[in-house]
Amino acid sequence: KRLLELDGKHGILHIRDEIHAQKSHSLDMYFHFSERCNPIQVSEHRFEINVDGGYKVVLELDSKLAADLRTGHNSPEGGWVSRGYHQRIPVTLIAAKGRIEGHCIFKSRVLIGSC
């Protein structure tokens, strides 16, 4: 179950993922970006996303997730955008991985505006 909560006053989008499982499972979570965005990993769980026009947002992932940047991968498929038939442009995505067992909550947030 995913809950998104926007705190407009402080410019924060809270992301809460709640998962219930009876056994241990691996978790893959992807954040896809437009070709107009340039995500940069600044620490293990923090990414700055520069958008054309000088705008910037920050994604802070839950500390229980390990993440990296990928661009235009075929295996596993991801990191592409198509704006027309038979057109494919490589873009960057953030791939986050984790392990769950039983009840687990992941809390991440997007800082919007003055980061």
C-alpha cells in the first residue's frame, strides 16, 4: 500500500510504502525520470534531480533501501522513454532494492523548491 502526502507549506512530498508478507522477499522500487531531468547521487540515500530550466528537487530514500542510478538498461528493462512509435531515448532512473520479512514500512520523501 502506498500513501502520498503533500506538505505544501514546507514543500515536501512524503512517500510511505507499507508491505505485508508471510515470508522473506526481495523488493525492487524504481523512480523514473524525464529526459529533461538529471539525477545525481549525492549520498547513499539522497539524490538531487536537476530539471531543465534550473529547477531542482531532492529525493531522500528510506535508509533500509540500497539504491543506484541506471540509464538505458536492457536487462532488466528500464531507463528509456518513448515519445513516438519506434523511438527510444535513454533516460536515468533510480533503482532501489531492499529485503522484507513480515510487516515492513519504507518512508521516503521528495523535497520541492528550496532544497
